[in-house]
Amino acid sequence: MTDPDIVWGSLFAAGAAFETYAIFNKKNGDTLSERTRALFQVKTKTGKAVFTVAWVTFAAWFLIHITGG
């Protein structure tokens, strides 16, 4: 295992641990989904559109980036 594997694995594990804690602590507003909704203000038409464009753009880039297409 290389150093980048350890670093990225640790970051993902820490994120998963915090998300699990946030799900079970019953506090509103601290899960990744709730923070994302608040950041992009998806209850507004503009926020929903901005999030949609950002998500689709990221997904397309990531697919091409990973598959080497």
C-alpha cells in the first residue's frame, strides 16, 4: 500500500465515520446531504439549477477522467 492509498483511505474513512455519527445523533443539518442542500440552496429554482449543472458536469468529468476516455 502506498502513501496516497493511506491518505485517501483515511480521508474516506473519516468522512464515513462522521456521516455515520451525523445520521445517528438526531441533530438537523449536519449530514453531507443536509450540508449540500444548504450550500446550494436547492429549495430555490436557481439553487436547484446550479446544483444540477455542477453535479452533471462533475459526473461527466469524473467518468472521462477515470475511464481515460
